[in-house]
Amino acid sequence: MSQLDLFTPQLSTTDTRKKIALGTEIINYLGVPTNSFDCDDIGHFIDGLVPWLQSSNFKVALNGLEVMTFLVERMSHDFRPYLSSVIPAATDRLGDSKDAVREKAQMLLSSMMENVVSPNSMFERLIPAFSHKNGKVREEVMNCLQNTLNNHGASSVTVSRLVPHIVKLLSDPTALVRDCAFSTLVECYKHYGERLRIDLSKKHNVPPSKLPALMTRFDEVRDTGLMLPSATTASGYTEGKGDDDVDRASQRSLPRRILALRRKVKSGGSKSRASSAPPVRRTVQGAALPPKSAGAAAGAVDEASFFALFEDVPKVTIYSHKELEDTLTKVREVIASSSNDWDKRVDALKKIRSLIIAGAASYEEFYPHLRLLEPAMQLSIKDLRSQVVREACVTVAYMSQELHHKVDHLCETLLPSLIILIPNSAKIMASSGIVTIRFIIQNTHHHKLIPILLRELSSKNREIRKVLCEVLDQLVHTWPTHSMEKHIVILSESIKKGITDADPEARAFSRK
């Protein structure tokens, strides 16, 4: 009898303490990839787990959601027969009063779209959530749509079928739901362009009080260059991909915009940079950043993307150290709270780069505030929204490039969180973390970063080991000897270990 079969009869216990302990035990078991996944009746196991998702105890619900996510990742398409019972339970948890439960529910839905069912088919099943009796569910399902568009692309969802439900929520009795509906339509416009504007004007009953503000916001998005390449074709607007269609980022072609950015970087820079900004430094001590080991997949970012974003920020002027301190305090307050609108947090992260461009680093008062910013930056890197994660990563990479050893403590604090991003199923999050790690290794030669990298080289995750072996290759070729001397023994042992790694790319980088 397998271990999962032994867990199955215990799932029905009514003792809350036993449930919490059992949940932890199952999570620890499934968290080890080498542990057996055999089960005589996996359907019976899943049926016993569904009531956990509906539990009034948030710890039980959290454990249930996490175990179910493990099952989705292990079973992949074999999980499909159980969608009809799991999706409604996960949807209800989007309305939970606890942030952690809502986040786990979002992760479970995202994992199902990544491993089991196409995003388009998922949102066909999620349509009832747009009219759910719980306002928080109505809000979170729109957040889920925004994340899906950013992670999977415009062609992944037939958004024209969802627009009537979103428009209806512009008149929702709950202010947060109304605001989320507004921001969701703006996000859809970035992906689908003028087709959405025309439909909102002619087909849908947008409240008269909302339509002018919505059109103005559309104009701002278009005029500031935030439109995505898919907006020119409205790809997926009326016909998204089904379960039988190819829907993997690695199988889609590289976006033309990223190719154009690479050409601009090679030719000496991007013309879209703010006129007040100084030229971007692309090398440090004569060494350019190493090329990526593979081309950026659709939805991912690369070094060229970061260079283009570094100084694509609003211009600010610093008149005094007092004004600088007040601005940094406001920035920290915005990004330190996940309850603030995501676009406000993105703007606040951009403002950090604006201040550095304006000369903030020349003020002594800047560095104590930088230490105070560390917890907020860490929260941003762990955020569920890909836009917030990307902007935080770009900002950290820019600070490393411009301030070098002056941000060594910041880099030391954030490096573990950046490593956690590497295996993320959302391409934009994973690639943002990887690129940021490369910028840190290239520019901030801080000896305390080495133990962090070497500790994670023993990770059970193959992708983490591969990327860190590549980073280690970059480190030993670019760092001065004195920065590595303290850790030379464990450094050499880790390289030897990498040469025998199970992953061929990790072995290749270690040999180099």
C-alpha cells in the first residue's frame, strides 16, 4: 500500500488539529519530487480533499489548496476529470477574508491553467464567478484574468465573452469591484487595442459616468507606449485557444519588440529613453553582461528588455534632502502594502529609478532609506502580480548597475527571493528573477552573496541548479580574486558537485 493510500482514510477526520498536522505531513511528502505518487484510488483521495478547501478553518483550507496544487503539478492532464469539483471550491476561496488563502487559491487556478486545461477553457468555467454573491470573488476573478493575460498572452483567452460581465461590474455596489473592473478593461485594452474600444462604445452598456474616464485612460495607455504587440491584431479577442491548441510559451515565436530591443542595444542604445536621463551604462569594468543561455520565450524578458526599461521613467527633480526623504518615505509606504493598487506600486518602484537618475545617490540621506526599503522590495519580488515583480526586479537590477557595492546589503537580502522566482511557471516572473541575479553578480561583488548561491545549488529543483551553475560561471570569470578568497573551499567543492549534476546544462557550465 502506498503512502497516499495511507493518508486517504485520515482525510475525513473531524479533529481540526489532526487535519492541520496531516496536511503538513502530506505537503512535506509531496514536496519531495522523488517520493512515490502511486495511489490505488487517486479519485477517492481528491474527493476527500475537496472538503478541506471548503473548511471554515483557514489553516485547513491553506493546506488543502497547497496539497491540491501539488496534485495538479504531478498529475497534469490526468487531473482533468476532477476539475468540475475542484474549480468551484477554489473559486469560493477567492473570497476568503485571509489574504494567504486567496493567494493560494489564485496559485491553484494558475497551476491548473499551466498544467491541466487551457486558460480559455478555464475562464469558460469561471464565468459564474463574475456574478458570485461574494464581492471579493468578483474582484479576484478579474485579477486572475489580468494575470492570465500577462502570463499567457492575448491569444490565450476569448476575452470578448468576458467583457459583458466586466462591464456589468462597473456598476457593482462594491467600490473595490468597480475599480477592479475599470483596471481590468484597461489591461485588456493593452492586449487587444482599438477593437475593445469600439465594442465598448457600440455594443456594451457602459455606465455614462464611466465611459469618458475609460476612453481617456485608453488614450493615456496608447500615447505612453504601453500597448502590447497583440493590440495591433486583437489576437484572441473573439477566439482564444482551446485545450487542443498549442499554448506553451516555449513554443511561440520571440516577440518582434524584444528582437527590436536587442538590435537597439547592440547599436548603442534605445531612442525611447527619457530625454533627461543620462546614457545607460552597459558594461562594468570592461565586461558586458553574459548572453542568455537561450532566447527569451514569449512572455519572458531578457537583458535588452531591462536596459530599455531602466530609464523609461518619469522625470523628477530633487530640490533638497528633506524632499528626497519625504519622497522615499511615501514610496516605501506604497510598496510596503499589498492592499494598494498594483499600478500605484508599479509607479512607486519606477520613482526609485527616477530619483537615482536625478542624483539621489549623491545625498547621504538616501542610503539609510535604502535599508528601510528592503522589506518592501522583498514583498514586491514575492508579489503575485507579474507587473509588480518585473518592475521590482528592474529596479533592483538598475540599483546594482548604478550603485555597485553601495547596495550590497540590499542584494544580499533579496537574492534568496530572486532565486525562488527561477522555477516560477509564469515566464515573465522567472525570467525577471534570472536577469536580476545576473545584473547583481555582474555589478555587486559582495562576498556574502557566494554562500547564498552555493546553498541553493543543492536545491532539488533542476532549473534552479542549472541557472545557478550558469551564474557561478559568470561569477568566477568576472569577480576580483579578493572577493572570492573567503569562500574558496566551498566554491571549489560546489563546482565539483556541479560537474556531476543530473542536468547536462548545469554540468556544462560547471566544466567551464
